[in-house]
Amino acid sequence: MTSNPADSMPFSRLMGIKVTEASPNTVHGQLEIRDDLCTTGGIMHGGAVMAFADALGAIGAFMTLPEGAKGTTTIESKTNFLGAAPKGSTVLAVTTPVKTGRRMSVWQTEMTLENGSKVALTTQTQLFL
């Protein structure tokens, strides 16, 4: 993939989100955990976890927009925090559609460390505009 879809979203670009694969069926991304994405304990901040998942879900939703829709927006998001991602690690994420419809879509993002340790599981709903 030559261009990074996350770069079209200023906050995602600021976070350093890299999309490594994007299709209507799956979005893969990675994020290097820097000090400015961490809590005082040196682990990935929960807000960074949710923002990472939200960006990938938005990219997937945009790729499945029905004819006539102009965009998408998140209307619900829920995250289970399953493990810590320490500063210096890389978090890998895979986002897949649970359901896509005419007015909205639901996406699930699984995050792990490179060694396979689970970090988080996010489910979000995207409304088509």
C-alpha cells in the first residue's frame, strides 16, 4: 500500500497510525507506542487505544459507503481493555465488519502486541451520512 488512508484524518496522522492493508472486508493498522501516547505509568493511554480503533473503523466504514452517502460518523464505541501496551512497543490492529447496512455499519477491532498478547477489543457503530 503506497498511501496511508489514516493520513487523511489529522488526529490519526498526529498519532502516527499506519494503515498496512485496507479493503471493505478488513483494515490492518499499526501504532508505535511513544511517550506522548502513554499514561504516567508508561503504558498506552486508553484514549489512544480508542482513537486507534475509531480511525480504522472509520476507514472501513468509508470503504463500504452505500450509494448516495457522503460520509460516516461514529455513533457508538465500546472497548474492552485486555492488556497493557508499554512505551516502545508496536500495537497491531485488525478491523473487520460485523454488519454493514444501508444506514450504518458495525466494526470490530482486535489489538495485539507483536508477540500476540491481547491489548483491546473495540466494537463501534458508524452512521452513514
